[in-house]
Amino acid sequence: MRQSFDLERILNHGYLPNVYVSARPRRLLAAYVADYLKEEVAAEGLVRNLPVFSEFLNVAGLSDGGLVNFSTVARECGVSSHTVKGYFDILTDTLLGRWLPSYTKRPKRKVIQAPKFYFSDVGVVNHLARRGVLEAGSQLFGAAFENWVFHELSAHDAYSESDVRLSYWRVASGIEVDFIIDDMRVAIEAKSTAKATADHLKGLRSLVQDHPRVQRRILVCRESETRKTDDGILILPFADFSSRLTAGELF
């Protein structure tokens, strides 16, 4: 990985190169969102009520990386659930976001089946959700870190043309694993912690109770050294994760 990569900067300002290197990234992000509304949505006539769609974007930004309740979003925007579904279709059609389906094969326990939604750029999420400065160790920093891991996995899949199936796994009790590659080939958990504990590994350890054939389990975090737990979970610092992913060593 290039030495110029700055995790805190990219989680605060996003993945767009011009924004990442800018001395005024927040101003550029605001302009980017405004241009998107004007050029990609208004100019194409994709929505009839641009102010409502703008409000929808702000509400949707709060849902990044989470389960989306169409009824709740619709209520906050003052429109129907059908309209909200159409708005999410616009985000996916214009590549501003992507759904992550649930892994539901052969469940031993009741699993959540609703998909998650991730925006394609965490800087856009930060702007829409008015997050302010994200500090390492905060909950919002952790949410942005998860978005980044999803972005890396999606980008690698696109560039390598590996055509993997990405999903997440979550049981009704709330225990989950952020990302499943194909049919339990690799399970990846994203935690922004600088020191992984048993609590951070709970999802990956619970997963093997239902899916003992999972081939590889990985925790991506901010630890300084790569290591492996006694039960075979690979702890990867974020830079090592990115370089190994690029090299095709993870899947």
C-alpha cells in the first residue's frame, strides 16, 4: 500500500481522488452532492420533487451500512414506501450506492433476511448525515471503517473481475458478520479498534456454530501487527488487508 494512504483522512473525506487530496475537501463534497442533485437527477428528470429527494438523501445517509426500513424512511420524508424504494433504485442505478444481501443458506438459527445499503463514498455519507469530524475510536469512525472495507471488497471484485458473491450474516439475536464471500469461502468482520478483543471476534466465532465449513475468518482492524488467534481467526491491520486483497491473497 502507498505510504501516502491516510485512513483517518479517507474515512473523513471519502474515496474521490480530488476530494481526498484537496485542502478544502468538505467544500468539494458539498459541491459534488449539489452537482449530483442538479445534473444526475434533475437534468435527467429522475424525480418529480427534488426537495423531497434531497431530504431523502439526508435520511438515507443515516442508514449507511444498516438495515433499511422503507416505512421509517418514508415517514421521515413524508412520502410513500413505494416512492422511497424508487429513490433507492435511483441511487443504485446511478452507482451512488449498493445493496448487500443477507446470507440465508442452511440456517440453524433464524437469520435476518433484509438487505443492507452502503453508499459508494463515505465522504458523501458524512456530508449527508452531517457527521462532522470523525475521531478514531468513535462509533461513527467505526461505521465509516466498515463502509471502507465494503468499498475495498467491491472495488477489488470489479477490478479483478472475480465475480464473487458478497453478503452479510446476522441472526435474530443481533450477532453478525459484516461480509461473507461466496458460499462461506471467506468471512470478514470490520472493526476499527486498535486492539481486538474476544468481543470483537464474537460474530466470527458464532458463525462456525452454524457454518462449520467456513474456510477462512478474518478480522480487519487497526492493530499494528498481523496475527492469528488460537482458533484460526486472522487478525489483519487495515493496510495489510488492503495490500493482500489487491494481491489476490484473500480470495
